[in-house]
Amino acid sequence: MNERFNIESAGESILNGGRLVEISAEVPAGRTFDAGDANAVVAGARLPGGAGVKGRRSLLVEGSLQGEAQGRCRIEVDGDVVVTGGVAHADLTGRSIRIGGDARECRQI
């Protein structure tokens, strides 16, 4: 099966999975956005090093997560994590984690 198809399908599932919160502004470094009981999508926003997202459902990042060695991105959701691009210097928690690009210096927590 084509891996690209799996990422797109997983992303569509989150977008069509009920209540959705869009994170369209930059989450400041050192801060965490709480999506609560909604799926979240990061579209056109940047998650700088030290920023994070948490929630009780799933997260779709349309793009990449680019943390830094001294300021890792932190994702903590109860549902699925889908990142269409690459991930660097990030700590990730989720039921399943799918990354469409390269993964460097990442930890599943």
C-alpha cells in the first residue's frame, strides 16, 4: 500500500471526525495549545521549538514540526497524531503516530 495514501487518509479521518479546532496562529515558544475535546489541525501555523499541543482527541499537522535541541515541540493527544511533513526534535504521545516525511531526534513518550 502507498504510504502517502495512508497519511492522506488518516488526515481526512481527523478532518471529518466531528468537532474540529484549527490552530492558525503561531503558538508561542514555551506555550501549549489545549484543544480540549476536539480534533485539532495545525494549518498555516508554526509550532516553534518549545511549543506544544495537547488534547483528548486527534491532531493533524499539515506541514512539519521543527523543534530545536534546546526547545523540543511536545504533542500529547489521546487520539492519533498525523504529520504530513517531517518531524525534528519533538516528543510525541498518541494512540498512533504517522509521519509523512523524515523523523529526526523524536521520542514517543
